[in-house]
Amino acid sequence: MQTEKRLVELAQQKDEHAFARLYEEYFDKIYRYIALKIGNKMEAEDLTQQVFMNMLRSISSFKWQDNTPFSAWLYRIAHNQIVDYLRKRSRQPVLDIEVVTPLACADDPVETTEVNIDYEKFVEVSGKLTPAQQEVISLRFSSDLPIAEVAKIMNKTPGAVKALQHSAVSSLRRMLSGA
């Protein structure tokens, strides 16, 4: 298996297979990150595609810095796409017909309904967290990234990320329990 660094080098040389491998490696993580932030499946898919189009256009200018993973660059592109999307949306309010909800866990409709209700409550209360706490929760749990990678993406120390995560989880626990 090729290393990430080698895949990026090949993609910078316009190697379609390398680009496809990077796309496959990161698509789901970037999609979940965007979907959690904007709450609309179709828009999240469109924005995720745009992230990879931007990656394709600008990968030749990508440079490795201080052992920062390639994914940090992709998440920065995704973050910028989200900011642009939210800025445009705030000027033109729309009604989201399809919000992002988790997939059914089983064929049991009662369990599926319970999961969806819990998720809706989570989305509601997570909106009360600070923007930095929301970002940490999104990157750590939605995108399933390790603390070190989240720290690089957010330009914070791993200790700061751990502290943000701890305070966010504590706040969520308190809000979800109604305390």
C-alpha cells in the first residue's frame, strides 16, 4: 500500500489513480464533518464534492509542513466551504426539508425512532456549545479523528483539544440529562 505522502505526490503529478485513492480515503470523513455542521444531506454531498474539486484544482500547490497530515489541509478546505455556504444561506433563508439523521441501526422501527429522537436532541443541544467545542466534537466523533490530528487542524495543542473535548462532553451530558 502506498503511503499518504506518496499518494499526494502522485496526485500532484496529475495521477488519476492517486487522486481516486485520496478521494476514497477521505470522502466519508469529510462528508460527515460537513453534514454535521450544516444539517442537510444533499447540500453536504454537494459541498463535499466541491471540497474534492478544490483539492484537485489546488493540490499542486500543497506543501507538507511540520508533520501536519494531508487531512488537515482537506479539513481546512471543507471548513472554508462550510463558512461560504453558511454565509450565503444566512442571506437567503431556506427551509431544510431533509435534515441529516443517523441511519437506522436495525429493522426495528421503534429503535430507529428512538435513535432519531436522541440524535435530534443531540443536534439541538450541541448548537449551544461554543464554536470551538462544536468543532472538536465534530472532528473527533463525526470524523473519527485522533486528538493529534484535530489539534493540527484547529491549530491548537493536543492538551487544548483534550480540554475543549472534556468541557464539550461535560456540557452535552449536563444538557442532555436536563441538569
